[in-house]
Amino acid sequence: MIGAVTAGLLALLSLSIPVGIVLFLLGFGIDAFFSPFPLIRGLGNLVWSTAENATLIAIPFFVLLGEILVRSGIATRTYAALDRWVSWLPGGLVHANVATATMFSATSGSSVATAATVATVAMPQAEKLGYDPRLFSGAIAAGGTLGIMIPPSINLIVYGFLTQTSIPRLFLAGLVPGIAMALGFMAITVLICLIRPNLGGERRVFPLAQMLEALVHLIPIILLFGLIIGSIYRGWATPTEAAAVGVAGALLIAALFGRISLPIIGESLLGTVRITAMIMLVVIGASFLNFTLASAGLGRELQGFLTGLGLSPLSTILVVIGIYVVLGFFIETLSLMVVTIPIIVPLIIAQGHDPVWFGILMIVLIEMALITPPVGLNLYVVQGARQSGKMSEVMLGTLPYVGVMTLMIGALVAFPQIALFLPDALQ
């Protein structure tokens, strides 16, 4: 059954069928050929119970929050403010790309949305100030990946829902690795620009008065992040309720510091519906596939197969990392998560690994898939914002940042407490 399911998945994906539909078709196939019971009779109840889950209501709220901040012009103001604070470093404005992506990751929950936001604002500056297009665009693509690591993260919500893992613990676990990778991206940029100063463009130092004045445009985003995450960990709100509070906060920020109007709200709602519909189709399809896989006994079969190989827990993790790296070249990131979680996560938990730790490790692997060709979505987003040059320039520009992600993967495997010490300390 393992070979048949794998072949069926790859065959359906190769036909360019939408991933949500692929998951349903694969579930139907497993039901027809491998299950002794007519599992399809439970489809209606499964779809309803999945769609009405209160946890998933957080997804459209977080998407709407990001849409409001982007369309109201807050992104442009944030970028300009961070330019004044970090452009004195070797690499200049490249650090503003990473810093802005980090701040918007703490509100949007989406890597693609974060990359698109920063790329739209930053790309005109690269041409104007003479930055190397590879390093500049690569930093935007890599910085955008932080959107699914730094809380709140839509992908962590989906992982928590599908694995029944605490979402607040996942949010806490992603905070330290996310910030560490952001600092790693900035450190590798400094190193590159010390070796090749011509790649980094002009280093600009602003008067202290201008830097302090710029804080006015940073404080609202910081307060919004504190409001969302603080309300969760103080016990004042669930992740879903905190997301709704975040939307109210975003509207207030847009009214005070940006611009807000009925057309902007309408565009934000329409964008939210489009993104949420895509995500929910994939999540519901994954739930059905998970149900059919478990009922057909694939988990037991795969566990028996791995047990027969005699792999240690560490060897199993290394094999899983290799699988995600390879699949990340070809499968879109959210799809990669929901397709593999029903198969991989039960095996990882059975070997004694912490599901929260593995969730963070998986997110780093998913982030790497976002900036590796041929299906790295952030590469296409950044190239679309450039509107000139070759895609290969963006790909080459991401290589140093892929190296930082690889180091983080190794660090998480060697020292799981990097992800676990914060949720353990605050639980």
C-alpha cells in the first residue's frame, strides 16, 4: 500500500490538479482499494466537523489582519522606519528587508504575503540605490519565509489542528528559532558585504532625532504583536479570539497611521476569502486523507516497514529530513505539510519525539522549500515584484540564506531545547 499511495500522489500532482482535489481523490482511491469498510459514507460528517472547528476560524482572521496592514500602507511606513535603524550595517538596506519581513511575520502569519509585502515596497529602492539584485532579492525571499515560523503562523495552526498539538505551545516554540534565523540572515548578509562591499550598496547613517522619530511607525506593529501573543499567554483569549482582536487592532492602526476606506476594506475581505478558500480546501482534503490512511492501516504498515529497517530515532529523523528536502523541490509548502503529516508525525511520536519540537523542525524544512526551485513560491513572488532580470538571480541570492536554514535544522536536531525551553518554561 505504501508504494501505491506514493505513486498515486505523485501521479496526481504531476497532472497539475489542485492539491485539495488531489487529497480527496487519493482518499477515494484508498477507500476503494485498501479499506474493508465504505469510508466514503463518513465524508459528509468529516467535512462538516473539520470545517466548523473553532481553531480554524483563526486562519481567515490572521489573513485579514495581514491584508489590512498591507493595503493601508502600514508596510511602507514600517520599511522606511527600519531603514533608519539598520541601514548603517554592512549591507545597508538589505537588513531593512529582513527586519521588515520579521516584523510583518509577527502579524500576517503567511510567508507568501510577507514576501509580497516587502518585495513591493523594497524593490524600487534596490534599483535606485544600486544594490546587487541577487543579494537584495534573495534577502526578501528568505526573510519572507519567517512568516510561517514567527507567531502567529497559519501553518502552525494547521499543524496543531491536524496533529492535535497545543497551538499556544507551537507559537512559543517558533519564537526563538524564528528570531534566531532572522539574526542569522542579517549576520550572513554582514559577512558577505564585508567580503564583497560592492554587493551591499550604500551604508546610510541617520541622525538620532530621525531614528527616534521613526519609532512612531514601529511601535504600533510591536504593540499589535504584543496584543495578539500576550492575550493568548495571559489566558485572556484563545488563538481564535486573539486573531479577532488583532483584526480590530489592525483596523485601528490603519485608521491612525495609514489610510482606511471602504474600497480598502472590500479588497482586504476579497483577498481573505480567496486565500482562506484555498487553505480550507487543502485542510479538509487532508483530514479526509488522514481518516482513510488511518482506517486502511497505512500508519501501522509504514511503522512496521521502518522497524524492519532497524533505524534509530536519530536515523529516522535524518531520513525524514531528507524526504522533506527532496519533496520540497516539487510540492507547494502547505500541500507538503498536509500530505505528509498523517504519515510522518505518528511515526515520529511513536519513537518518542516531541510533536511540538517536530512541528518547528518541519516548519524550517518547509521554509527551505519556499526558496528552493522549481516550486519555491517566494522566488516567484519576488521575481514578479522585480518585473525585470532573470529568475536565476533570485535563486542564487537565496543560497546563503538556505545555508542559515540548514544550520538551524542541524541545531534543532542536536539541541531540541532551542524550540522547547520557552513553552516548557511558560506552561
